[in-house]
Amino acid sequence: MPWRNTFVNSIELIVLATTKVGENAVVVHTLSREYGRRGFMVRPGKKQAMALFLPLNILEADVVENPKSTLWSLRNILLKDGLSGIRGNLHKNTMTLFLSEVLFRTVREGVFEEGLYEWCIGSILTLNALEADFSNFHIRFLLELAGALGFRPTFDDVAPFAKEHLQELKPFLQASFTESMLVPLTGSARNALCDSLLQYLSYHTESAIQVRSLAVLRELYR
């Protein structure tokens, strides 16, 4: 009996990155509840603009499983949430470049972390909804990501990485989300805390997290 592809309908996915393959195809790297972090082949047609695959977009799609290949594909792709609060804001859009790349480089292919997908969805929708006071969002995001990955940061745990900026990081470890968004920081302090937390994540995930979009974020908060 010949192999048949299996369709899994209405899977929800978060876009992390894309990689061009040839002239007419891309691999869309995604995070989902069902598959964890996984790349899928997509052949965008004229009706399917690449805008569908902006960082942290939330999609619905059918997954086509191919038993002869580990690279499956997506069909019938729909944008579940337009994230108008993000796409209409230059600062938030820049932040999503950074956040999606951190997820892409931190979460390993095929890895399932219970609750990670739900936390990511909640974080994206929170950033989308914030109308002001979101300059500290990426700092809080990195700390909460550590918790979502299973190593909840403590004052003593982050001290070797934060060093002279530990006191500036302390409110983020103790305050509520709303309070942490109001912590006064200079642009250079935000950049230093961001660097420290990326080192912290690298240490605990045992991987070198090199985030190219960090340079863009640094320019934003000079």
C-alpha cells in the first residue's frame, strides 16, 4: 500500500524565523503546542504574501506530514491575529525581531517544554495590547522565558551575570509585571541587562546564544 500524507487541521503556530529554499519556497521555523519548535516547508503563492510570516505572527494552518521526509509542509495558512498594536509601532516591531530570534536560538528543534507555547502566546498578546511603558518588556520577557524553560531565576542565580547591574535587575525579580514596566532605566542600562540575561540563558541552555537583531535593539535604546 502506498504511503499517504496525513493532514492535521487548524494547528496554531507562532512564527520565529524563515529560511529561503530555492526560488519559490521557504522553511518557516515555528513554535506550536503540538510540535514544539519545528520548521515547515511553505511555497508562498501570489495570494500568500511573505507578510504572513513576520516574526511572532500567530497563524493557523494544516500540517501535511510526509512519512518519507522529516521536513513537513503547511497548507491553508491563515493569520489568526493581525497584531495591529505591534505592526503599527516601530519600537514594538523592532522588539519582535529580537524576541523571535531569542526564541529561535534558545528553544531547540523538536523540544517540547510544557506550558512554553501558552506563555509565548500570552507574552505576544500582552505586548500587542500595551499602549505605553513597554521599553522594559524585553528585559521582563528574558526573565520569564528562563522560568518557562524550567530554570526560574533568583537573585543569587543571576548575580554572576548581572555583576555591577544587579541592583538595576533586582526590581524585575521582585516586582509585578506592571511595576517592572515602570522601572526607570537608561538606554545603556537596558542594553547591559539584556546582555547579562542572554549570558544567563546561554549558560543554562548550554548553548551560545548569538542574537543578530540585538544590534538593532541597542540602537533603539542608545
